[in-house]
Amino acid sequence: MKLNLKQKKYIDNKLFCLSKSKFRSSFKLSKKLIDYIDKNGFDKIEEHAYDFIRKNISSAYPLNDGKQTPMKNHPVFIAQHACGCCCRGCLEKWHNIPKGRELKENEITYLVALIIEWIKREYNRKKEI
């Protein structure tokens, strides 16, 4: 996914804001999830992110909203919580995307870009240790 400079700055700013939340900043990738990324690659992780966003939170009224995103077992799930992209309530609070309407394609692209950037930063941080 290619982002322009304005989009990159927006994502940088959003990740900075999210990092100030005690809850959002508590999410980390485990060694198991780092290994999963190594095995599957970032392109596959991005495919999963698009799939999870489209299936689980893109509808106006997602099934089990607020409980549909697991808190473990996949890097995208962890990133969704870290980025406030886990349910429609969090999308409204953190990203000003209102409940009660289907996500637009540009919103899905933005959420995936945010998720992937968080994963890449966390991945690189863990690899440096």
C-alpha cells in the first residue's frame, strides 16, 4: 500500500495520539506473532487486515459489535485494539467514523494502513531487542 506524505503524517499523528492511551499502548506483539509475520510476510498480513475489517466491522451494525475482535492469536487483532479499530464504538471515538453506516472504501484503506503501520513499528521494535 502506497501512502502520500499527507496520509503518512496523519497516520503518524494518530499513532502518537493512540500511544498516549494507557489501554491502547498496552498492546504488544508476542514472539509467536512476530514468528507468524516472519512466516507469512507483510503482504499476507495486509490481506488479512482487509478481510477482518470488511467482515467484522465494515457493516453499519456489525454482529456482536464491541466483542467481535479477539484480543490474541493474530497480529491484526492486536493491532486493531492498539489502533482503536476493533469495533464501531472505537472507530467513532478514535477516528470520528460514525456508527450506523457502512464503512466507505477509503475508510477501510485508512484503517488497514494504520493497522499495518502499527504492526511494522511493533515488529521492528521487537526485532531490535
